[in-house]
Amino acid sequence: MIKLKEISKEDAFRYMGGDYSSINEEELKILKENEKLLLENINVRYVYKVFDIDNETMMIGPNIKLEGQSIKNHLKDCNKVIFLAATLSSSVDEFIRKRQVSGSFDMVCADALASAAIEDALKLIDLELINRFKDKHLTWRFGVGYGDFPLEFQSTFLDLANARKLIGLNLSDGGLLTPTKSVTCIIGVSDRKLDNNRDIMDSYSHRCSICNMKDVCAYSKYNK
């Protein structure tokens, strides 16, 4: 069980498009107030499943293939994959909606803090996986829909991870995850040391280099 005690306010402010080093007292006060309230509403739930993968064909079992060159490159030399799904639960969606009543800045703060919180939770899950696979080498989390890995794989992912039943993850009519503050991703497991900054402990800034939004992303700008 994961219980967050705090949320990265620096990351949250970056998600809002700001530079945390220039935050003013009033903004910080509102950010802290929303952090306290949000922590009371977070219920981290997660599930992960491990599958064998054919590194040449990218097949998982006889019928499931991971499509796209970016995921193939990411899983180079990996013989297993971890399907990880995590969510802050529907209570967070409801909290963000309620913050609209308090004002637009409160709502923006709550939404950004929730985005930072799911990443904070995932970092703790990373540590759990590193401990479980301590004799192996893990890649960093590769999100469904990242690079040229099709977002349409989302439904298959949820089925394989049994995430609908175990943690209440579903897809909206538009194909988005619900609850909204949720993540699905794939982690490669290898017997050998990973190259090209693919290791789970590598700086997150390396991921920006292959992201389609790298040239316009404010978060990437302040994360250098």
C-alpha cells in the first residue's frame, strides 16, 4: 500500500507553466492549501503483471503484439515486460471538480498537484519493482500512446493487467483513462545492462528527447 505524505509542489508549479524558483508567497500558500486537501482525497491503487516477450517479434503470447518502433527500441534486450497501471482513484476527480467552486486558480492548482501526485506515487512503485527485480535491469516507464506506440492498445492493456477489475480503471468514450489521474505503462526487464539512457534510474530528462511535444512543452523547458 502506498500513502503519499507530500506532493512535489515544484513539479506541480511546472505543470502550471511556472518556474518554482519565482513563485510568490500567495501562490505558494494556495498551492500548500490545495496539497493538504488533495492528500486527504488520494487513494493510490495499482497493479502490475509480468509477461514474457519475444524481443524480435514483440509478441506477448501467441496473439498480442506491441506495435511501433519506439517501444521496440525501448525494449531492446528485454525478455520480460511489466504492465503497470496506477490511479489516484475517482475521489481525486471529484475533488478537482469541487475546487472549481473556490476559483479557477484553486482548480488549476488541484489539477497540477494531482498530476504531480500520480508521478510521485509511480516513483515509489518504481522502488518496489527495483527491489523485486534486484538482479535484473529495468527500463523506465514507457506510457501507452508514447512515441509511436498506439494509444489504441489501451483497452488490451487494461484487459491483460486486469486493471478494470482490480483497481477500477476504465476508458471513456473518447478513449481516455478514467479516473483521469491514472497511468498505464510498460517497463522492460533485461538480464544485461541497458544502453541509451533506458535504465529506470536514469534522469527523466532523457525521455524528453523522443517526445513529440519536446519543442513546445513548458515542463521540459524548466526541467533542464
